[in-house]
Amino acid sequence: MQKEFLNVQNVDNQMDPYKKNCKYRYCNREFVAKRLNQLYCNYDHKKKENNCKAKEIRDKTKDIDFIIRRNRRILKDFFYSGKTEVNYNDLELQGFNHKYSTHIEKESDGNARIPYYYEYGLVLINSDIWRQFKIINKNGKFNI
Ligand SMILES: [Zn+2]
């Protein structure tokens, strides 16, 4: 019974491609589109649906984004205080989390892989038990 009803609706929509259901998740109202690519019954619902999608993305990424931004801030603070070489403990004490970075780059003159936290990279310069790193800043001018 339910399936037949849906089929009838599909046939209706095929007959009039301008007759659509609003894609805003809290509306879904049937409307007559002015253009074939119109998905929402009005601009406000387009805006609201896009805000819903943006919030979903923020909710899914905020925890890791927070960690990566904190990592960046820690490196930035060391870098601009003049301490561009740090060891593992220095970073740990500030709450640095080695698990998350924005990307990895290959060293230009070698095979070492450098983790980056936005524009700040951490180059391992001594792998003894203290694990010494050099902090590099790719677009080095601005202290933001
Ligand atoms: Zn709508």
C-alpha cells in the first residue's frame, strides 16, 4: 500500500519536473519551482538547510579541530618566545597531542616526514629518549 503511494508520487513528479518537495529537513513542503535546479521552497529554507549542514560538519570535526588548534598555539607560543627547539616533555607539559596534525610533508633534502599543524612543522632533530624537535614556521612573518 505504502509502496504504491510512493510510485504514484514519482509518476506525478516525472510529469511535472517543476513540482518538488522542499529539501529543507524541517519543511519538505511541496512547491512549484521557478527553475529546474531550485531545491527549496524559499531562500530562507535554503539558508536554514545550509546552516544545518554546516552545524553537522562542525559537530563532527570540533573535537579534533580543537586539538589541532591547541597544538598550533603551543608551537606558535614556543616559536615566538624564541624557543624554537623543544623536547617531547616540553610539548607534553603544554598539552600537545602528537596524534593529530593537519598534514605531513617530506623534508626537501631528505626522506624524513614532517608533521604540520597548519603552518608550523615539527622536525625531529634528535631521536634519543628526550626526542628533540625544531619548530619551523612556513609562512613565518605573522604572529597570529
Ligand atoms: Zn521549505
